[in-house]
Amino acid sequence: MRIAQTRTRDLPGADRTSVITNAILLARRISELQRRRQALIGQQEQLRAHLPDWAVEPLRLVGMSGDEIRSLVNDLSTAEAESGLEEIERQLDAVDQEIDEMESLLVATRSNSLEEIEAVARLTVTRFHEIMVTDPSDLFYDHGEARLVALVERVQEDLSDLIQRFRSDAG
């Protein structure tokens, strides 16, 4: 079994070393990080909803002098810092970096079982759903991309079914 070593950052400012021994564990860790990322994005949206109107309407800057724009940008930075948005951004950057590191490890880690292959396929399907539009009523819908997502989903489902059959035959 191939062993990959990586640093993980679960808490801001806290580093710990962990050993990830296979694709299943890497896929689980990436999924955990993606859930953490979604939670941070939710917090970010809530904080932005409470910013003053001038902070979320940059188009109102049209026609202002350079000094007025600089003053508002400074005020916006202060408002974001006071609301906690800068900290959320920092945490999002750290989570994104860790996801990138984990995905790079996953790409380099060979799967040694059908379960590991299925875990990678499941993670791939999840990522495709995050980045590709599959709703035909969406303005950015692309039939080719939606078909690709459907094909990858089918592979993952077929693999899961095969694993279940092997387990029931063995049991």
C-alpha cells in the first residue's frame, strides 16, 4: 500500500502531520474539506449581507474623484475587517490550498482496490456537479458537459453496484 504524507491545517494557525494511506482516505479528507469550504462560503454570504449598502454597491463609485474612491475603498476594507470577512477569506484560501494539495496527492496515489477506485469516482462526480451546469434551464447549460457528468455518474454507479454484488456474493 502506498503511503503519502501531507500536512493538514484543520484550525487556523495549527499545523499537524498526518499519514494518508490510500485513495479512500484522501477522497474522504477532500470531501471533508469541501464541506468546510461550503460552510465558510455560507458564513461569508451572511457577513456580506450585513455590510452597509455602500460596501456592496461598487457601481456607485462612477463619477467620483480619485480621493473619494480611495477613501471608500479604505472604508470598505475596514468594514470587511470589522465584519470578519477578511478572516473568512483567509480561511477559504487555506482550505482551497489544502484541497489542491490533497487532490494532487490523490492523482499521484494509485488505487489498490475497487473500493478505492469507487471513492475516487464518487469524488470526481461530486466535483463535476460543483463546476458543471446540468440543469437545461440554466443559462450556462452545455449539453456536452451535462452528458460528460452523466457518463461519469454512470461509471461511479456501475462500480458501486459491482462492489455491492461482490460483497453479497462473498457474504
